[in-house]
Amino acid sequence: MSFLVDSVIMVTSQVLFFGFGWLFFMRQLFKDYEVRHYIVQVVFSVTFAFSCTMFELIIFEILGALSSTSRYFHWKLNLYVILLVLIFVVPFYIGYFVVSNIRLLQRQKLLFACVVWFTFMYFFWKLGDPFPILSPKHGILSIEQLISRVGVIGVTLMALLSGFGAVNCPYTYMSYFLRNVTDSDILALERRLLQTMDMIVSKKKRIAMTRRQMYQRGEDQSKQTGIWGMIRSVTSPPPNSENLSLIQQEVDALEELSRQLFLETVDLQATKERIEYSKTFQGKYFNVLGYFFSIYCVWKIFMATINIVFDRVGKTDPVTRGIEITVNYLGIQFDVKFWSQHISFILVGIIIVTSIRGLLITLTKFFYAISSSKSSNVIVLVLAQIMGMYFVSSVLLMRMSMPLEYRTIVTEVLGELQFNFYHRWFDVIFLVSALSSILFLYLAHKQAPEKHMTM
Amino acid sequence: MASLDRIKVLVLGDSGVGKSSLVHLLCQNQVLGNPSWTVGCSVDVRVHDYKEGTPEEKTFYIELWDVGGSVGSASSVKSTRAVFYSSVNGIILVHDLTNKKSSQNLYRWSLEALNKDSSPTGVIVTNGDYDREKFAENPVPLLMIGTKFDQIPENKRNDVLTRTAFLSEDFNAEEINLDCTNPRYLAAGSSNAVKLSRFFDKVIEKRYFTKEPNQMTGFTDRKRFNFKNLHYD
């Protein structure tokens, strides 16, 4: 009886998440495009719904809601479904939509989509070889095989995003890094841009006029057919076409210049807006926050280095350690069990919400930046894949932040994975990503003022 | 070459509707082989015979400014784009017949371009709401072009064409529906070619042959204004 009630609750919450994913897709991601293949929207919402359900189950685990057998059942069910979606459904549809964009392969879309899927599976399987993620007692078709590989990909993604985010966040918040841009800089660049456009226009007018004269005089290119025509064009090429190709080259160079000027102007405008924003209250608040974040970022890099160098993976989670410290060193007595449950609930809740929100925002930004009307379907599916893998591995890694009694369900359901490996791998990739982002941002920052010096 | 004066027509529309292909077709009479994203603005020139076939025939160069981007771009991109909108003599609004959103976005595109127009008779719109009457007395001629005509499925054709007819009424503009990869749609003598020619004639008339003060914002235009007075017959 209770199982039925629990299942109803789970299904309702899944429907809610599905609806939220659907709305997000329509309102945010696809607001400039028309949805022609509803399957894309369905797949995206399904991935989102099942990923959120996993987080929900963790919360229920901490709170002790629902009976533990039904929780276990739903965990397993959810895991199977999400693996099915991430490994079979989404890659297949990605292959299908990529193939349908290529004109040559229109005839046998399904066949080629299957070929793409098999290639994906091959590389996916090969991915597991260099990593010590499994104990040898697992069979070939067990769920641990699939989860371990999904975990590797997802953890790499998480670490890359965290590393970059940890460095980029203070860089964007703090106004210390803002270059000084005045209105006259922008006006000067705009004037240059317009002048370049004018030059392009006048050269194109010359080309058009010359072409028209050639056409009227019958000196068309099509007249130079036949052997005689070719020989004649070699010895004495018509002077106009030589001129034309020269002017055309100049036009190409000018067009490249105009594109660069345009991008620089956009950059300056964006910087000017950021300067204006930093003078408001919100801007100042974020500026201060930026300083805190930079300290946090340095701390995290430091900790990651220590973890790698000293080959240690933290055994206790922050909640228990925090409680230990307060009880032992500060001498405050309180009901450990009660508080540990609530604190871990809050902590895990915050982690979940911020990671979902952060991921959705990043995905949206990424989508706006690179999608076009042709590739929007493919990109959304790729984003759904990334999102699914990201959430699965955050469940994996979240195990570390929870006290022992709540870890059991994750360990039980996901099987005997080498969790320590994942944490080590996360630290390594985080370090690499953070350091390379620092390098990248430093170079970009250095290069920009030099560009303006040449004005 | 100094006798050929300057006329600027903007080509606006969402990204991916086919503006670059269209401009290439209009100016080079050839199909664009490898369309790629337009960064910033690309200009091309079309030679147009004003009042073709009559004794007052005169050749003009029409500059087609193909401005890339989407309506939802960041405000820094929008402010940079605004640089291209000054002293505009005509606007071609391009939308994709297979994508309804691109037609709806045309309102926002036209507002963005016309709001930047600093002429005294320009469209003054508050709150970004479009007002039909204002479009009716708008001094800048508009033309609506729907692309990817060949990709509409047969059964939807009537609905799409009715919808675009309503749209062009709202803008008080002519409409042309074509496929940019097929020059047949603009073959000489076809109704599309006639509409196009009429549009360009209207643009030229508004620019040169009417006595009301037109948009003369840039100092380059003022120089040409003097030129125009010199060789005006």
C-alpha cells in the first residue's frame, strides 16, 4: 500500500519536472526558433525530469521520506531509464539529426544514424580501458560498466566547468579587471568601421560598373571558350578582368578588416556597459562578492593540489567534520544526529539547486552563442546529453558531501565503483582547467589593450 | 563615376533566413555557393536602371547593407549595429517562410532600424509597440521578402501565403516570395522582378525627387547633397 502511495508521489514529481523542462525549452532555449521536431523537446524534457528525480531521491534519503524499499526500487528504475536515455536514445537522435543536415546522405537516414550510433558505442566502450574504474569481478553487460563510463565523462565535464567557472567568476565580478573605455574610444572605432564600409562600397561600385561595361561590350567571360579563347586569354588577358581580380582582393581584405572592427566595437560597448553596471549598487555588491570568490577559488586550487600531491581523498564529509569541530573545539553540545540530518539536507539542497541553475544558465548562453536554425536540434540534443551526464556524475560526487548513513543508498545502487578514483580525477581535471583558464584569461586581458594602442 | 549617387537600403532579418544569399542573388545575378554566417555587416552593390525603358532612364547604384545577427542579441551588439542604420533610404525585411518566428521578429527588426533614424519625420514609437498608422506614413519604403519558398510543404502553402499577405499589409509593403537558390524567381519580366524594380524606383524617388527634407545625418551625405544639386537637371 505504501509502495503505491510512494510511486504516485514519485510519478507526480516526475511529471512536474517534465513540465518544467518543457517550459524551459520553449521559453528560454528555443525562443527564437520554431520547434519542428517535437521529439527533440520530449527527449530534452525527459532527460531533465529523470535527472531531477535522482536529486529528489537523495533529498528523500536524507529526510527519510517514503519507505526505504520503495526508495531503492525507484533508484534502480530511475537509473536504468536514465542510462537508457543517455546511451541509446540521445546519441541515436543526435546521429539522426546530424545526418539529415547533410544533403548527400538524405536517402538512408536511419541506416547512417545507426552507423553513427555504433561508432559512438565503440568509443564509449573504449573509454573505460585506460581508467581503473572497475573491479574485475563485474560482468560485461552489468550496469556498473555503463555507469562508470558515464561517470568518467560527466566528472570530466563537471571539473572543466568548475575550474573555468571558479576562475571566470571573480574575473567578471571584480571591476579591478575592467579596462578603461571612454565614449571617444568607441566613437573613433565606429568612425573607422564606417569609413571601411564606405571604402568597400566604392570599390564594389567600381567592380559593378566595370562588369557592366564588360557585359555591354560583350567581353563576357563566357566568350572565352574554346581553345582559341583559352590561348588568347593566356597571352593577353583582358585588362578589365585583371583589374577586377585586384580590386576583388582589396575588397576581401577590407571586408575582413570590417569584421574585426565590428567585433572590437562590440567588445568595447560590452566593456562600457559593464563599467556602467559596476557603478550601480548591484555592481558594487558583485564586486565585493568577486573578492570573496577569488579567495575561495585560490583555496580550492590549493586544496586540489594538496589532494593530488599528498594522495589523499577526504574520508569524512564537511557536515560531520563541521559538527566534530564545533563539538570538540568549541564545546557546544547539541543533538548531533538531528542537526546532521538537517544541515546535510540544507547543504546538499543548496549544492543541487545551484548546480542545476548554473548548468541551465551556462547551457542557455552556450546555445545562444553557437546555434543557428539548421543546427539547433543537434545542439539541443548535445546539451541534453551533457546535462544528463553532468547530473549523474554529480550524484556520484555528492556522495562525498553526505554523512555515512546516507551514503549507503548511493553505494548500493551504483554498485561497487571506485569512488575514490572519481574524486581524484575531479581534482586533477579541476586543477588543469583552473590553471589553463587563468593562463587564457591573462593572455586575453594582455592582448586587448595592445589592440587599442595601435589605433 | 561621380555622377552615380548614393542610395542605401538595409537588408534585415533573423540569422539563417537567407539574407546573404538574397543579396548575392540581387547583386551578382548568381546563386551563392557557400553561405556562411555574416559577422557585422556585408555590403554589396546593385546596378539599377531607374525608370527603365523610358527616356528618363538613369543608372543608380543601390547599396544593399546586409546586417547580420538576431533580435535577441546582447545590447552591446545592438548598439554597434545601430551604426549601420544611419541615413537609410529603404529597408528590405527578409523572413523565412518555413519559420514563423522569423516573420514575427520582423516587427522588432523594423522598430530597431527605424528608431535609429534621426530624421524629423521618422517613426517615433513609444514602449516598442508597433503602430500601424505610423507605418503607413513612414517615409522609408519597405519591402518584404520571404525565402525558402520551395521548402514549404504543398498542403501548407496557402496558409503561409495568407499569413504573409497579412504581414505585408501591416507593414504597408509589397511582398515577394522566392527561393534564393533559384534565379528563376527573379527572371526579367516576372511579377517578382517588376515588384523589385518598383520598390527600388520608389526608394530612388523618395531620395531624390521629392522636396521634403530627407534623412541627411552624416556629413558625407551633406557633401553629396551639394553634388546632387550641381548635376540636377
